[in-house]
Amino acid sequence: MEIIFGPVTSRRFGTSLGIDLSPTHKQCNFDCLYCELAPAATVTHQEQSPSVAQIVSALEAALAKHPHIDVITLTANGEPTLYPYLNELIDAVNTVKKRAQTLILTNSASLADKEIFQTLLKCDQVKLSLDAISPDIFQKIDRPHASIDILHIKDAVIEFSQHYQGKLFIEILFVHKLNDTPEEIALLNETLLHVNCERIDIGTIDRPPAYPVSGISYSELHAISQQFDSELPVHIASRLQAQACQSHYSTQAILNTLDKRPLTRGDIALLFDNATQQRLEALVKSKKVTEIERAGMHFFVPSENLERKRSKILTKPK
Ligand code: SF4
């Protein structure tokens, strides 16, 4: 039974040691269409769990071997918040983690449980998945346990984001012909306008899914990113199967695109042809475009846009 895995390096979270809170088999309150694990009946609690002592001793041994870890990621073959001793475990990990931060990856359903809500407040970083808001699309994509209601999850995500002091990330995974409609994106947008988070990562299916569904293309993800309010920190996170769709943009079109949605170098390599990339470099040199850091990632934004946001903050009514 391997409880600790890694280290693995991710662009988004740095060097991570993973803790698998369900190392024997899949135990999850969802059975998502896109899950990379095999389909399984949903459960509301774990039947088999390693003890806190077992996990902490394995973690201490791994940290002694790999002292330069950025994050200790609580995850599972399934949903980590179903681990029955989560509160005790997070307290124990917080005492042995040294310079590392704790990160939990959850499907958000357990946030509606007040005890788990309080427990997650103790993590340094939390990533919440939120694939849909409308009950029928949520049922189709995430195939939750019968006791789970998306409207309770939505309220809990908003409330959590207002109390949480650490770094909060939201992840939305788009599945072709399910949650990629303008109506569903508008509902997600409306909800996310109430969520206080560092970044909203949008992606699609990158690994073989549990059920016969397909992902969407990089250009569709880019088009979706433009449908969210430009104030939201949306970032296209999925590039594994990204096909370059390089296009020609005028200088004004570059500024308009970056104004609507800041882009990373990776996005630019996929979206802009060579001449457009040179035009962007010229804009950076002439300080019309600035590279900024947001939640550990670098984005290009029009300098005017930064000024506008700064003056908005300065003139915000008291
Ligand atoms: S929540 Fe995660 S582990 Fe559970 S079914 Fe969905 S993708 Fe799989």
C-alpha cells in the first residue's frame, strides 16, 4: 500500500509530495464521466483508510529524503475529504511539514458539511472543482451520490472563499457537449463573480476517461475563457493535447485580446503566429504590455489595463 507518491513537479503548484488517502481502491462520492480511475459506485464514507500514524510516519520518511518540497498534496483514489480522520491528519501534517505548504484537491461536495468546511480552512492551499451549476448538467458530468445537491455546493464554495485565508484555486473541467454551452458558462460565471480566489483553471479531458466522452480543443477553451467576465482570473490549464491554432493578430487585436483575458507565454505560443509574437515583443519593449505574476504564474496584460484596475481600487467608494 503506497501512501506517499512523488515528488512530482507541476507548473501550477511547484514540487509536490502526494498523500493518497485511499491507497487501496477508488472511494468517491462522485463517479465523474471524465475520471481517470475506473467507474465505481459512489460512497459517502471510506470503508478502508490508512491510520493517521501510518500516513505521518510515511510522510516524515519522504520529507527526510526530499527536503525541498513546495507542497504536500492531500489527494486520493477518489475524494480525499471522505477520509474519516481528516481534521486530525491536517493538524499532524501541519506540525511536520517544515517549509512546505499543505494543499488539498477536492470535488467540493463535502464543503457543505460544516466540520469539513472548518477543517479545510486549516490548509495553506485548496483547489475546489466546480464543473457545473445547473442540477441536470452536474448530474450528467459528475454523477454524484444521491445525497449531494449542487446548489448546496455552490453556496458552500462562495461562503468558503469568503472565510478562507490561504490560496484558493477553482478548477473547471469542460466536457464536449455537456458543460461547454453558453448557458452553463454564464451560470458558472455568475457564481464565480461571488468567489474570492487566486485563479480559475479551466481545462478539458487530458487522460483516458472512465466513460466514452470527449474533451474540447484548445481554441474552444480559449473561446470559453473569453466568455467569462474579464475581471475573473481565468487561466487555461490544459495543454497536454493542445493543438497549436496560431493566428495572425494586429497590434490592436493583441491589446484587445489581452485586455479581455491575460495570456501566459504558453498560451501565446499556441495562439499567435510568429509575426504576431514579434508584434507582442515590440509592445512589451515599448511598455504598452506588461508581464505580471499572479498566483505563481506569469501573464501578459496591457499596461493601460493595470492602470485602470489600480485607479478603480484607488477610487473605490468607502
Ligand atoms: S471526483 Fe475525482 S476521483 Fe471522484 S469520480 Fe470525479 S474525477 Fe474521479
